[in-house]
Amino acid sequence: MASDNSDITITVCADCRRKGARARPGRLIGDALAALIRPAMRVHVVEGRCMAACDAPAAVSIQSPGRTTYLFQAISADGDVPALAEFVALYVLRPDGLTREAERPALLRGKTRARIAPAPAA
């Protein structure tokens, strides 16, 4: 069983950048996401280190104890942030966090790098 929504964390890779680019879009993505997430959802947006999606930056993970974890790749600061916020609203409603690709916002389809089952309860 999933814990309450206060345990949902969105981690945005602070290391990601497109090949040859100097800018690291993680902070822009994180700030834009934080602005779109409704405060009542009690979701935390944090910066993290490399999530091994260097071939398709930027990477964003969504996780919560007892729920499925998602790692998205090729996220852009200017196009995918509203779709991520929409996905988080769906994720909050799912006790196990599990979604099918067809349920996710269209802009995120094909950008799921990993869907990781929740760790078993101790």
C-alpha cells in the first residue's frame, strides 16, 4: 500500500545536457514543474545527480514508497513540463502508481526509460 502524497518526489537531473550544449536544463525543468504542481498535491521537486540517461537528456524520475517509480528521458524545459505535471496528477490518484503508456499524456509516450516496480515491504 502506498504512503500518502507527501512522499511523492520528482527528481530532475541537474547534470543532463544535450551534446555540445553548455546549458543544463534540469533547473529550468524543476522550477517550471514546481510552479505547475498544485500545493494540495504535496509533491516535492528536487534536483538530483546523473540518472544514466545521458544519451537522451534531460531525465526526470517520479517516485514514492510503495508505488511504481518512473524514469522519463528526453524531457525538454519548453515542451514537456505541462505533460509531466499532468502525469503527476494521475500518479497521485493511483495507490500503486502504475499507469499504462496509453494513459500517460501524449507528449510523454515513448519517453519512459524505465518503470520500476515498488520495493517489497520489509
